[in-house]
Amino acid sequence: MAAGRLSFNNITALAPMVRVGTLPMRLLALDYGADVVYCEELIDIKMAQCHRVVNDVLETVDFVAPDDRVMFRTCEREKGNVVFQMGTADPDRALAVARLVEKDVAAVDVNMGCPKEYSTKGGMGAALLSDPDKIEAILRTLVTGVSIPVTCKIRILPSVRRESWKSLALLPVAFLLAVADCVSLFRFKEERPRHPVHCDYIQAVAQAVSIPVIANGGSLDHVKTNADIEEFRRATGASSVMLARAAMWNASLFRSQGALPLEKVMEDYLKHAIQYDNNAFNTKYCLCQMLRDKVESPLGKQVQAAQTNAEIRREYPPQITPKMFLLEWSRKEKLEQPQYETVQRAQDRAFQSTVTVAQKKYRSSLWEKSKKFAEQAAAIVCLRVLGVPEGRIGEEDSGLVCKRKREGKVNGAAEEERSRKRHVSDVLQQTSEVAVVTNGDSHQEAPPPSQRESL
């Protein structure tokens, strides 16, 4: 194996899951101890139309469709651990997509296991299992055409019986086990997550082939704790274990020290979602999957009602704003009043503001739906970098805003004003790690660069 090449031996992986395997969930799994993370299945036709864009604001690499949608987003943190899964039924198109992402991922995977229509239409997913010639063409084209490992996720074929696995005589895709770098295996084509996994079939395959076999499908019966992962691997005789639903429900299952409370896991997930500007509806979906039967709880209803990542998590009282704190701090330090410059983006009419304090400029990397919110976001950035209290719930009283002003805001503000202020630091997590810019040069006081933007 070449130096630096991803290994599939004795690893624990986050399985590819539609709508779940986006960047925040992958990073969360890595944080908790996963060795490899698979992205959700992405269709080759759509990916082939994308162009690769280096996002200097988020410090990511984005693959952007012609309609400006980000189809796949990755970052340096996961570069050596992420596997790009594609849905494909065409060797040439598969190769084009693999070469497009080759420098930004650790391996590519061909989905040959998904039985749902969105994947099987056009001959993709589990439909490939009935066309071994096409499988061979796709895998050989990929293996010879890219420098990174090629894996495939397959299902057990109904015609195969356990006694046949040793010779693989009845396995139409037997050759793929010699062509691909790794194969993951779980259920029959017609089976769904409610059906138990077939450990004996996986074990037979693992004994019959020389490439790594990853066991998948243990969430229902086998894997409830971190210790169960190794037990599942032994029961299947596989090289490694891949987790889907169990990890989706609580990704801290990857922690060798033990799982964390769900609220902590959700909080950690939200940090990644906001840091990397994840689609809010996707964030809500993932959080609801974590909540499971608690989705109708007060917390679940709050998540479902939110329209942005930030609204999922409110941290400021309605009567105080970061702009107010920044203004009072400036007065206390005998500085000029903060000056705000706001621009509007043409394509979606969103706003971004820059605040100047003591001849230094501070700006959030994110775009807001109104000029007022954009100014508040800039104020949060400034306060964060300066280390000045922002007025969040739970912070000690800094004395920057006097009691008279607090009471006046509570008693006299119109409902629209209250609503605006309630939103204000919903951008807290969005602006938690952005850059301060001084005369065009990045200032060294800036926090770690997650959403850095230079003027």
C-alpha cells in the first residue's frame, strides 16, 4: 500500500447516508473517533456538471452546480479520511467525477447497495448487481484511472447460498472483490433496516477474499455501545465495521470513552453546521433524526420551527444587542463610535456588514437577511475578537449597559424591535470564529480560521 493511502483494515467508519452524511455529520464522527467517513450518495450526472471552487471564507472546497448549489463540500480536516460515494451506471462519467474530486478525498465508492428508486433508476445502486459486465467496466475504469482507493457497497444476492460463498461460483459480481480495494456488505436487496443483518454471510465472504470486507447493518441488533463495535466485527469476521443509523442517532458511539448525552452531541453537531454554513433544512433533518421519538418534545418542536441554523439556538435575551454592548464599550474606552458599512448581494439580496472600531475592521463571513442583522453579526465578531462580553444569556453582568437602558428597552421596545433583537445573536455560533482585518492585512488576534474573510 502506498504511503498515505487510506487503509480499510481494522477501522470504524461512518456509513454513507442520504441527507445525513454531509460535512457537519462527517466532522462530528471524526471528532468522536471514527477512522473513515463516507459522504451521502451523489449522482454522477449532477456532479459531472459541477466546478471545483476553493471557498476562502469557510476554508472549504466546494463542488458547485450550475445553479450555484453546493453539491459536495469538504475541508482539510477530513481530507485523509473522507470517502466520496457516487451513484453511477456509466464508466466514463464515473471516472470524470472521480477525477474531479480525487485531490480532495481519500477514496471513492460506487454505490451498488441502495435499493430505493432514486438510486436504482438509470441502473444505479442495487440495480448494478444484475449487470456484472457494467460493474466490471466501472470498477476497472476507476481503479486504473485514479490514484486513490476504489471501494463498493453491495448487497447479498438472493440467488446466493452460504455454502456457495467459498467458491463464489454463484456470485455474479465476484470479480469486483478482486478489482476493488474494499467492499462493504450487509443485507439482501429486498431487505430494509428493520431486518436483521446476516453475520454468517458476511463471515463467509470475509474468509473467501483477500481484500478488506466492511460489515454494515448492525445498528438494529448488534451495536448499542462502543464496545459492541468490536464484538460485531468478530461476529462477522470482517476487517472493519461501518455504522449508519446507530451513528446517526448518536455519533458519540464512536467514542472509546463512552457515549455523550444527546444534547451535547446535538450542540457539537450544530457548531459544525453553523461553522460550515450547512443548509438549514439539512441541519434540521439531521437533528430530528437524532431526536427520534423525542421529535415532538419542546426541543424537537423548537428545531422543527427554526428557519435557519442560528434560530435553532438562541443565546441572547430579547432586550440586549451586541451593537449596544459594542457602543458602550467604545464609550468606556473613549473611542469613536463604531462605524458600520453594509453591502447587499445581488443574487439573493442578502446583506453583509463591516464595523470599524479603533481603525480596525471586523466582518462576519456570513450573509444576513436584513441590514440590521448584518450589523449585529459584525458587532459580535468585533466583541468576540476583543474579548468583550456580548450580552449572552448566562454571562455575568459586565456593567456596560446600565439598568436604565435595560429597563427602557424592555418596557418601550415595539414588538418588531423585540423580534429583531431575539434574532440578533442567533448568529452567535455563525460568527464564533471569524477574522479581524486591519488595513487589509489579517490581524494575529483572530481566532482559529473557520470562516475567515479578508478585506
